[in-house]
Amino acid sequence: MDTLVLEDLAVAMGREQLAQAIQELDPSCFDDEAQGPWIYVLPVALRDALATLAPQEVGKLAKAWSAGEEAGARGLTPLVAEGLLHALQALAVRARGEGLPMLLWMSL
């Protein structure tokens, strides 16, 4: 999972401005600027969109997300995408309930 795959998720949600916001993210901290690891604070809009995702939307969204350029290139299938959406939604609900942002940790 990286910011490019999350951009595909935002596009699949029909949230172009959110995709742009994800694209423009800078790491909040990193060990080595070029090699990482990097930690990103994800947009609250992504957290809220995931937290409020209706159960009947998950399957359709998983198919659209897995068809994204970056997600597809990394081998994301609709089945795996659906599992990820359920996991991300649980994290988003918890983060939202506690008033916290979601973080993304990435490393090469």
C-alpha cells in the first residue's frame, strides 16, 4: 500500500479532489528522505469516507479500486481489495471515533 494505490481508491470513490490531496502529500517524518521509511498523515476526508462507507458499496468499490492503474499494476484483485476495504474501514471508524488521523507508513 502506498500513496499511489490510495489515489486509485479515492478515484474509485469518485473523489477527485481527495485523490489530488493524496498526490500532494509530503511525509510528516522520515528516517532518510530518499530511502525512507516515511510516515504520511492521510487526509481526514479519506478517513471519513472510509468510515461511512455503506456495506453494500464495498464490493462495487473493490472492483473499481482494483481496476485502477497503480492498484492493478501491483496485483490488487477485487477479492483482496474487498478485504483491504473492510480492514481500512475498521481503522477509519476507530480513528474517527477517537478524533485521530490515519497514518501511512511506507518503506522501500
